Amino acid sequence: MNAIRKTRGIILVLCVATVFAVLVQAQSTPPWSWGPILGAISEDTAAITWKTSRSVGFDFSYALAQVYDASGQWEETLTYSNHEGVAEIWLRDLLPGSSYRYQLVFYEGDAVYPTEVGTFHTMEAGGRSYAFALYGASNSNPDRHKLVADQIASEEDVTFVIHTGQLTEFPSEERYANLFWAISDLARANPFLPVIGGNDGENSIYYDSFALPKGGGQNGEQWWSFDYGVVHFVALDSTTASASDASAFHEQTAWLRHDLTESQGKLVVVFCHDPLHSASLDRSAGALLRDVWEPIFQDYGVDIVFSSAAHCYEHVYKTGIHYVVSGGGGAPLTAEPADRTPGTVFARYGLLHYVRGTIADTALRIEVIPVASVVDDKLYLSATGNSIDTFVLSLPD
């Protein structure tokens, strides 16, 4: 009997020790799965999302950059308890054209887990001088995606980033973990606004993860638009053109007509994943977009359309509109085709790259920044980082 009791005692001690070890391990790893990710931004608002893997309390603190940098103190702190999963916060009543610092601090028992201090910039009223970056097709290779994202993050004056679709091969938790790892530095300091492409919109994880400008379709975020100074930005879901149910495509087209009616007198920049013109990708969706959307683009004075379903760089100019394919975000790259699309201004294949847009008064300067060439699946970093294609769009006098 004594031997049995002694054995039971040992088992009990081992069980308690095991539970204690699990608790210690739980508290030794940060409780957040990803984030923070900056989302939609305006003159007086900013949105941030993140995800925690277990229930924790947290503080979200922010302050004007000049205040925080001078004093190390936060002006506002929002406190929450017992939150698990995706969180989305909208900060309101911010100052236009201002830089802010922010930080999340998670609390779990005696353990404290601070994130790195992030930065965001509210839109400036009038917005006559700012920059944005654009890239797309980042699926399949997180390391190459991170290479592109980190180079964009090194641009100090970029106000926001547009991703033109095909974030991952499929919107699963595992693939999104790789996505958020790749954009962690970029999206902590730049609003990250993705456009639906490929399989992006087939799972609620897309809508749960990103705080996007308001528009239409699913969650009011399937397609959207916003103004910044003299530019009207429009994001469309071109995957509706190949969907079995045509109702979303018709709904979106009606929304597009109305939206562009409100954009007169501005430069108009459109993002849609499937290209209307490309030598590397010509499928049924592109044909329908040319038949239905291209006349609308012409009627309402769209200046430039960005896409990324073809994994290359192509610049086509037709009927007064620049069509730019920028699919160099890390996905397997498209081989150079035998022919060029009529109206091709410039094309480059086998290149990881992104696009930088700079607004100066009433002009938009487009620069295509190379990151690395890919030859026989080997990377060769760009020696200079100088633009390989540069052009300027201007409002008419």
C-alpha cells in the first residue's frame, strides 16, 4: 500500500509539474499570431488589425510622433481585457497631415508582451505632395515576397501601399501566417490595402484580416475607392468577371459608373487584378473586362489601370489610358512571350519589382523599381534600384 501511495504521489507531482511547464511555455511565447497591420486611412482616421492566439488583455497606445519622440509618453491609451482572435480598431478625430506613433502591449498574468512601436501618417488636406507604392502577385514564395516588401518599407515617404491581388495561393491560416511574416515591417508603418485577385476573396479570412476603405460587395469591402488630393483611387474585384454567378459583376459595374461620376476633375487610378491588355495572359476575364469596363474607363477619363495576374512588368498605352501589369511581388515569374500586345510601351520579364507613384501638385510620376532578377530560379539583386520605366500623368490645364 505504501508503495502504491508513493507512486501515486510521484504521478501527482509529475502532473502538477507538467501543467506548470505548459503554463510557463504559454507565457514565454507572444500571444499574437500576426500584426499589427495598418489599414484604411483618411485625414482624421486610421484603422489597425491584428490577431491573438489566446485570450489576453492589451493596451493600445498612440500619440503624435513629435510628442512621443520628445517625451516617450503616449497621449491616448485604449485598454481591453480578455480578447482572442482578430481585432480591428479605428482611431478617429486625428489631425490631418500628421505623423503618429503607436504600440500594442499584451498582458497575460505577470507577463508583458510589447510590440515594436509603429508609425502611420494621416492624409493631408488637399494632398498635393505624397507617395504611394504598388505591387502584386506575391503567392508561393514568402522569402521573395519579403524581399520586395522590405525594400518598399525602406522608402521613407510612402504614405500607403496597394497590393493588386493574389496574396497567397489560397486564403488559409498557414499561408496567411507566411503573408503576415513577409509584410510585418511594411504593414506596421504603411497602410496595406489589398485588392482581390486569384483566390483571395474565397474565404472570410481576407475580410477579417484587412481594414479596407468602404465601397460595395461583400462586407462593403469587395470593391472600394477613396480620394487623396487630386487623385481618385478605385479598387475593383476583377474575379467577378469569371464567376459562375454574374450578379456581382453587374452590381460592381453599376457601382463603378456611379463612383466615377463623382470623380470628375481628378486623376483616376484603377486597380484590378486581371489585366485588360497583356501579352502574357489573355483569358476570358480579360476579354469581358475589355468589353464592359474599358468603355467605362474611356467615358469617365480613367488615366491608368494597374493589374498583376500576369507575373511580369508590361506597360501598354491604348485609347489614352495607361495599362500597367506589375506582377513581381514574389510569385513564380512569367516567361517572356514571343509577341507583344499592340500599344506596348515597355515590358520586362523575370523581375521582382514594385511601382512607386509620387504626387506633386497636379502631376503623378510613375517609377518602376527593380528589386531582383530571377534567372534559372536564382536571385540577382538590382545593382542600382533605378527606375526601369518612368512616365508622368497630369491633370489637364
